[in-house]
Amino acid sequence: MPSKNAQTASPTKNAGTKPHPVQTFRLGRIKAAVWENEADQRKFYNVTFARTYTGDDQQPHDTDSFGRDDLPLVAKIADRAHTFIFERLAGQKPEAQAE
């Protein structure tokens, strides 16, 4: 079982499979997935948030609905995702623009 602060990275594209997030952040039952996209030769990022729960079928499911007590964790993970995206974009700048 992953720890509460587990972070995993996956490649953005796999041949013949569905895309994976470039980074996933998790705090307890709350997780954020950072997705890399490209349009007009520019990369941009989107983030999806989910709460994991166990359904009546005893299987894990995700929902995009959050309760009052989930919101502080959503905020913390949103901040982590925000920082990750800014650092990733900073690393993609061409050397000529770094001056």
C-alpha cells in the first residue's frame, strides 16, 4: 500500500495504451494527477483531482466530489501540483530566453 505522501511519475504516452499522468500526488484518499498536453508546439498542463472510496462491491472507486474535511487536503495537493508545473515549465525554457 502506498504511503500517504507517495508520489509517482509515469511517461506521458505509451505506445498503444491510454495516456498516463506525468505526476501523481496523493495525501490519504485525495489525489491529483498532472497531465501534459501539447498544442501549437507548446506544452501545457492540466490537473485532475479525485477522492478514492470503497464501494458496495468492496472495490476502490474515484469520485470528483469532496467533503468538508477533504478540502484542506485538496488545497495542499493543488499547491504541490502548482509548484510541480511551474518547475517543469521553467526547465523547458530555451537557453536564449533564460537571460
